[in-house]
Amino acid sequence: MRFALEKRDSKSRKMTVLVPIASLLLSFLLGAIVLTLSKANPIQTYVAMFKGAFGSQSKIQFTLVKTVPLLLCGLAVGIAFRLKFWNIGAEGQYVSGVIGITWVMQFWTFLPHWLVLPVGIVVGVLFGAIWGGIPGVLKAQWSVDETLATLMMNYIIIGYAEYLYINAWKAPRGNMGTVRYPEYAWLPRIWGRVHAGVFFALILVAILWFVLYKTRWGFELNMIGKNQKAARCQGVSIKKNIILAMLISGGIAGLAGVIDSAAVTHQLTKGVNGGYGFTGIIIAWMSGLNPIASIFVAILMAALDTGSDALQITLKLPSAMGEVLQGLILIPLLAGSIFTEYKLLVLGKHKESSK
Amino acid sequence: MHEIETDDTPVVRMVGITKHFPGVLANNNVDLTLHRGEVLALLGENGAGKSTLMNMLVGLYRPDSGEIFINGKLAEIHSPQDSMALGIGMIHQEFMLVGNMTVAENIILGMKDLPFVPPLADIKKNITELSKHYGLQVYPDKIIQDLSVGEQQRVEILKLLYRGAEILILDEPTAVLTPGESRDLNEILKKMLAEGKSAIFITHKMDEVMEFSHTVQVLRRGTSVNVCPTSSIKRVQDLARMMVGRDILFSLDRGAYEPGEVMLEAKNLVMQSVGTNKYILDNVSFTLRGGEILGVAGVAGNGQQQLTEALTGLMHVNSGQVLIRGKDYTNKTPLQIIRSGVSHIPADRGRMGVVGDMSVGDNLSMKKYRTSELSDHSVIKRSWVRLFAERLIETFTIKTPSQDTSVKFLSGGNIQKTILAREIDSCGGILIAVYPSRGLDVGATEAVRQNLIKQRDKGNAVFLVSEELEELLMVADKVAVMFEGRIMDIVDVKDAKTEELGMLMAGVERGSI
């Protein structure tokens, strides 16, 4: 029996939906193999993970709290990826945002109380936008490779953040971490641990969906991403749009950091670079750069995260197993995307059955 | 050049070679014979089938029918390795060298019977000796990207010699060389021929034919139209006529020639390539009026495409002026030029003309999406786009399953019709078309030409770049001939003689013969 791939006449809509679901199942299957090799019962493990993520109200709340920064980072990365601008610096832009809001919280004490949070949010977003905008300008003006630039800038800002919370901005007590934000400037909670950041994320999804699919600018981004030369011939400015998209991408990643620190950590301290920016890359890819699909992917990723924490407690498995499963999700998905444009043909069996 | 012995069996004999590509007959029953010590010049316009014929000799394509004999023996050439084993080597227009590796490494790259650790010291010695022998001046330790184009070409030649090539095929070898380097190449060739090696030389430059070759063979539209000794050619005009052909032109319906006001004007445009300062455009001037089609003739690569990119804002010029309706648009952005009323059908339709992964409807609206015809402030109105696309698909008879189909799934002709529809519909007076009928079948070609003439009859100005003289003589009112970045001359089509244009295309100055 031989297999061959034949190009489809048009992109298959059915496959665009089926492939991610099948990939997800396949990755759980691959995960089961890994788990069996580690002498764990896969079904038991998955059940434990599910319970760990959604088993009680407080667990659902935990998962949702994690979903918010993941979703925002996914949206941020997705915007840049639309232009085929490989921004792998959402992590750094996130940290930059946290530094921005912390600066306001700690030093802009002259502001009236009610103004501290809004100003902090704005400054944090701007910090993220600047950190994303720099590689954008480098790329647009001097064709500096964005993958390398964004990656390296992560290390710069993470190192700087460390300097701030260990040295310059360290709170008088303890050996690391800034002074906690004043309580009147925390982002309010709406349901248990779940905070108002959820609204920010959902409103942003709606705005982005509208901008990307309904407006001239979204159309231009689409053109640039799919054929930069043709877009230029049609009068679309590549440079301007790269810089603009990176400012927005960095700004949204900054917002993720701003919200998480204003609502959850309330300070700049160790663990600020929690990997949300990197997971955002997976979310952007899995959602097909679609903001609405990003919601579900972000919940899934958050659930894998909280679920695997539970593994440690209930099954005594290393929580790193969750990361293994996250990694396994992307591979079948990328491989599977070939089926949206090609179909698999079985070319019939070879007659000769003897060797 | 010296006389050749003709008693022995030919080293290459191609008999009845035919090759089809989808929609194109690239070679039709072509015979070719090459003797030991001979230089054969293969002459013809772009698309005449020269490269296709040679690619079959080196195993990049397989002929549909016909046979190839090497040294009198029937040869089955399936790959470049096969042809190399038979002593045939080709130097392509684009060099096949790895820029950041040394000369020696490039020369042995891909050689089969080398030990796992190649004896580099010995190899370098051999290279140096071979280089001295032929006067090539190639140094094995130099890095390729530090070499000039002429030196790189010598590395390519040495690569073939090192592997024992007896028959060299050179695809337009002087196109990239300075006059001095061309003379050196001539000397190298002479030395190789004296040793009994032979060469086939693809070119479209008349003077090179006269200078380098013993025999000249002319291809036109895939058919061999003449083979004769170079010494028997008395007048260069004869060669030009053979190359371009004198087919009867069918005429297309067109209105009277009534030129209006000047729409597009170029004044002394100069463009130099970065780094080498070679002149890509050399003092180019022309005027184009409404109700007029200005054709640009010339062999591809003589600056036509860069000229159109300078006119459309995609490339910058070093000096000179572009005037649109008398206003200065030199080095303005593509968008500013589009807004001034210029439409552009680009040379490379797949890479510049459409976004393959977007739908026919989206591609049709890529100029007008920013106008109030298709969008309300910043929001694109999908329902308006649908109606608009439906209308254009009908008017321009674009064959597509639906307007939601990705453009990349359409045929070349329908992709071009999509571009044509978009550009003509949004045209504000000036249409720049670059090779608009390239690679299209007869029907689509006719549709393209008729549409260009319709624009002219409406009073619009049309700037048409084409490689086909016939097309220009049929469609244009005036023809400018470009050669090496210069406009050799601009002639009225009604006074134009094909052979004269052919000479200008080959860089022969008017009145020099």
C-alpha cells in the first residue's frame, strides 16, 4: 500500500477545525506513552489533571486566573505573527509591563489614590509597547532579524528586572522583591480569586477580532503576512505596519504583565518571568491566529498548568509532566496542518504479497 | 578564430528534440551538432527555447521525444551527474557557488568519489596548476563572496575543468561581465578549444556571436530556423532578422492614434546598483501621452523592470525626475503614486501581483478597499466587496469556482485577468504593464492585449514592457528599445522595421553599421 498527498482545490474548512482537535487527542495519546514509561497510569493521571484544573470552584478560579495573562500573551504574539514577524519576545514585553506599573505604584505617590491604577496600567502598557517597538524599528529600518532581537531583549529586561527587585527597588524588609502595591490600587476581584482582568481580556478579544477581520488595517496586515511584495505593490507601507503591529503586540504583552501584577502578585519579584510569553507562542499557533479561538486554547493551556500542579500532590508525579504534555501538543498540530491543503490518497495495495 | 577539423564524429548530436511544458511547445524537433574544438553560438530571443534545449543536454529536463548522442553513442541523461560523467558541464546564469566557502571547497563540493576526509592539500595544488595552465588566476583559498563576478565565473569554469568536462555550455556568460572580463573569457575559451574541448554559447548579442563562435544556430519559438558557419554571415542584419522573425502580424481593432496631453514623463533617470555602482538605468528619458501606448522592447534584464519599479515607487532612482501630469513624483511612495492615478501590472504575477492565499474577491479589492466604494471610513463592507467582485469577475470573464476561492488555485491566465481587472478598474489615467502576456495561452494573451488597447482608446496612457517584438508592433504606438539600462531609440511603430529593432535590442547603435 502506498500513500500520496494531493493538493486540494481549496483550503478545507472541515480540516481547519478537525486538525486541532485530532492533534490534541493525538498529543494526549503520545502523553500516555510517556506516562506509561514513567510507570504512571495515563487515565488516572488525566483524570487527576482534569480534577486539578476544574474539580472545584476554587480550582476553576485558579485556572481562570492563569488564563488571563496566557490569553493576552497569545493575542500579543498573534498580532505580530500575522505579519510573519516572529516575535518571541512577549516574555520580555510582559516583564517590561510589570516594571512600568511597579514604577508608578512605588514612586508616583503624588497621584490621587483613584488615579494610581489607571496611570499604572497606561505606563505599563507603554513600557511593553516600547520593548516590542524597538525590534520592530530595527527590523523595519535595518532588517535586523526579529527572532534574535526579540529573544535577546528578553534576557536584557529579565536581568534588569532582577536588578530592580534585588537592588534598586528592593523593599526594606526581606531579601528580594519590591514594596507591595498599595491596596487601593489593586485590580478588584469579581469572583473568588478571579479578577477584573477577565474583562480586559474579553474586551480586547472583541476589539482585535473586529480590527483584524473587518477593517482596512486588518486587511493590510493580512496582505503583508501572506505576500509582502504584493502588499507593497498595492501601496501598503511595510515599515510603518511592522512598527505599528509591534507596538501593539508589545503593548498587549505589557498589559498581561500589568494585570497579573496589579491583581495577583502585587509586586515585582522573583518569578516575574513565568513563561506566559513563551506559552503565548503556542496559543497563537494553535488558535490559527484567531482571537476568539485563542480564548479556548488559553483555557486549555492554563488547565494543563494548574492540572499538573495537582499531579504532584495527588499522584506524586513531577509537575514537569504538564510541561511535557504542553510541548507534545504543538508537534502533531504543526504536522497536521498539511491536511488542510493536501488530501491523503491511498494508491492501492501492491499485488505481490510474497517477499 | 582558428579553423576546426571536421573529420571526426561530432561530440554532441541532438536529433529531433521536442519538449512540451503545460501550454507551451518549448522545443519542436530541434537538431543540434557540435564538433570537437568548435564553439557553437545558440542565438534567439527570450523564450525561444535555448535554455530548455541545453537543460536537456545536462539532464535537468528530459525530452518528450528525440535522441542525444555523445561521441557517437546514444546517451540517456537523467541527471546533471550523468551529463558530468559524459564530460558535459554547464555554467548557468546564476552561479551555483556557496558564498561563504573557499574556492577549493566549492570546486570539490558534491563530487562523488572523494574520501571522507578530502586531501585538501593535494586538491589545492591541482587547482593551482589547472588555473595556471589556462591562465584563470583562481586562488583556492579565497572565499567566494570576496571575489568579483568575473572571478566567480572563472571558478565555475575551473569547477567544470577540474571534473574533466570536455564540453562546456555557457548560458549568456558575458551578461554579467565587464568588457575587459569578456576579453579574458575569450582568451580562456581559445586555450581550451586548442586542447580539443568544445563549447556551446547561449547569447542574444550579435557582436559576441561574430567574435566568439565558429558556427551559429538560431532558435525561434522553439524551432531551429538556421544553422550556418559564422564566417558566412555577411551582415549582422541577417542574424537579427533570423532571430526576431518576420511573421505576418494580425491586427487588432483599434481607434485612430490621437495623442492627448503628457501624462507620464521621465527625465534623465539614473539608477546605480548598491555596492558595484553599475548603471541599472542610464539617463532614461521619455514622454507618454494620453491615448497612447508606449512599448518598451529589449531582452529581459536590460533595466526594463527596474524602470517600471522606479516609475511605481518600488525602487528609488539616484537622479532624474519622474513627472506625473507635470507634477514631480520622483522617489515618492507606492501609495502616493497609486493615488496619482497610476495602475501597475507587475512583472511577476504570482509574487507581486496577487496574494495567493487570499480569495479572488479580496484580491480584486486590493486597490479600492481604501476608497469609499468598498469601505465606510475604516471598516470594509463585505457586502459591497461581494457585489464589486461579482461585477469584475463577469466583466473580465475570470473563470473561478467562486469569489471565495484562493487565487492560487486559478490558472495563470485567470490570475492575470484578476490583476488586469483590479488595475484597469482602479486606473486613474496611467497603466503600467510589465510582461502582461508572458506565459499565457493564445486566448488570455488576446484578452490582455485588447484590454490594453481599450484603455488607450479611452484616452488613458499605457506603458507596456514586453519581450515580444510582435506584441509591441501589434499593440503599441511607439516603441522604446532598452539595452543595458539605456534607451537606444524611440521609434514610431508605423516606421519601425523588425530587423532594426532587433539590432537595437542587441545593443547595436543606429548608424554604426
